[in-house]
Amino acid sequence: MEYCILEELEHKLTKNRKTEKTKIQEKLTRIHSTVKGLQRQLKDVKPTPEFVDKLREMMEEAEMAISAFKEEQRQIYDELLREEKTATNEINALERKIEMWAVGASATARISKQCVFPVHTEVQNQLPEEVLELERFLQQTGGRQGGWDECDHQVFLKIWRKHKGKPSYITETLDYLPDRTKEDIQSHEKWHQEFLILKSRKKEAIQKWKMKKQEEKDKILFQKENHEEVPTGVQFQREEAQKQKTEEERKKRLVELEAWKKHKALACAMKQAAQLKEEEEKEKKKQRERQRQLQMKLVLEDYSREKKEQEELLRLEKEKREEAEREERKRTAAEEIVKFQERDLHKLELKFLEKQAKEDEKIEKEKRLSKLRKKVHINVTRDPYRLYKPTKVWEERTKEIGPVGAGPVLYIPHRAVPSWRQGL
């Protein structure tokens, strides 16, 4: 079945390539015929405005056809480059997955199961609610990777941290994880944010839980140390002192915790300030780059404008030169036409004189013949029966011919005898 699908796909791609090749050949043929027609027109240049306009139209048509063909091929090439990049990313992602499957698929599964292994009931009763909430969240959502495999999750984290959680990370993630959709990535981001919140709550709860356990431990130790019987007043004083000491330690730990929170908040603020500063530096760098590009663009526009002005001047000079050449050719043609007209007029005069001479000669001849006819008297009798008489030719054809070979043979042709055989 898969082979049939691949064979059908190959047949379809081959057909598409042939169709595209045919279209390209047709376009190239049209461009070639246009250029050839322009070359043929340039071989027989005529100094007329209509001919110049026709040449200009043919040149513009050829230039537009070539530009359109080049632009179309450039777009096709860019699209192929994008498809090649996407295919390369897909292949790399699949190769990474195959390597992960080959190296440690079973180990990854075991680690994931261990990460979300249910906590014992007795331990659950002793742990803070935040810890249990995180464990339940991990059990329900597929472990510390949110149901994703380790490779995809690490790629997601790397790109997400690179873009600092901005929406621009989704496009790059889709390039590196082609088997994931945009909705999958957004859902995984929500899971990761919730995971980070629960994780921070767990850390705070563990800190408080540790402080509470330490207080209870200190209290138990104090009770063990003062288990011996002592007077009620002394015991009360000791208990009060121990309570005061415990309270002071608790306050001290709370102060330390608050200091730790402030330090953490300060570090976070410093980190955010550093990030803002880095973003400002990047923005300034981008601004400088945009200014540089704008300056380059202005320089290029100035260069293009100067080049166009220079080309316009050259074109005007060329048109003036061509106009002068056309005027010169017109003047030369007018002079030649006058010469040709004079020559034709001279030839016409000669022909007219020759014709007049022939007519005069003919008239003179007729005059002489008329004079001769007046001198000679011709009397011819009409004989209509002479038309029925056989002509001399017919009489010769109807003569009786004797039998062949009746007369004596006077001559028999022979071939020549070679000199070396003569006399034999």
C-alpha cells in the first residue's frame, strides 16, 4: 500500500516536472522568437518614425517578457528554498526523535514514571498541600515534560527562553518541531507556566514546612531536656524562656525568609533590568542598523537617480544624433531623387525621339510603297478550286514506295580494323 502511494506520488511529481518544463520551454520560445524578430528588423533599418515606434514597442515587449520570466523564476526559487528549509528541519527533527528512541526510549519511560510515582498515603498526610498539588498536577498532565518527550520539551524550553516567552517563539518552534501544531505549542506553554507557578509555591511551602518542623523538633528537645522534676515556678520560667527563645528563632527565621524573598525579588528585578537594558541595546542596535540601511537606501536612490539622468542625457544625445542622421539621409535622398528624376526624364526624351523617328520612318516607307503601287498594275484572277488541289507535300507523301531490300546493296558498314590485325 505504501509502495503504491509512493509510486503514485512519484508519477505525480514527474508529471508536474514535465508540465513545468513544457511551460518554461514555451515561454523561452516566445522570448526567442521576439528577440529574433527584433534582430530581423534591425537588419533592415528604415529612417521613418513608424519604424522607430515599431522597434521601440518590440524592444519593450521583449524586455517585459524577459523581466516577467526572471521574476517568476525567482519566486519559484525562493519558494523552493523555503520548502527545502522546512523539509530539512523536519528531517532533522525526525532524526533526533529516532536517535532518542534508539538510545533511551525505555529509560525515558522509566524516569517519567518515577517522576510521577504516587506518594505514599502516610507521607501525603505529612506533606504541605502545595507539594501534593504539584504532584497531582504532574500525574494528571504526563510528568515533568507535560506529556511531551524529552527532546521536544528541551527544544521548546530552549526557544522559549531565547525569545523570553514572546509570541515570536511559536514560528521558530514550528520550524524545529514540524510534527507539533500551533495549538499544541500554546497549550504546552500554558502547562509550563502553570508548572512554574506550582513549583515556586512548592518551594515556599517547603521552606515554611521546614521551619515548622524545626520548631517542633526544638520544642521536643526542650521537653526532653527538662523532663526531670523541677519546681513549678522554675519549670514555668524555663518554659517561658524556651517559648521566648523559640519565638525569637521563629521571628529570626521569618526575618531571614523575608530577607531571602527580598533578595530574590531584588535579583529578579536586577535580572529584569538587565533584560530591559539588553533589549534597549538591541533596539538601539536595530535603530542604528535601520539608519544605516536608510542612508544606504538614500545613497542608492541618489546613484539610481544620477544614473537615470545620465542615461536620459545619453538617450537625448542619441536621439539628436539619430535625428541629424535622418535629416542627412533625407537630404541625400532628396538630392538623389532629383538626379533620378532628371535621368528618367532624359531617358523618356530619348525614347520619345526614337519612337518619333520610327513613326517618321514608317510614314516614309508607306509613302514609297504607295508610289510603287501606283506605278504597277496587278491583275489576279480568282480560282476558288485551287483550294481543293493537293499540295506538293501531300503528293510527296502519297508516292508509292517500293519493297525494302529490292535494290542492290551498295554499302555495308563495317567496324574499323585495328592496325595489328590488318593483313591477317
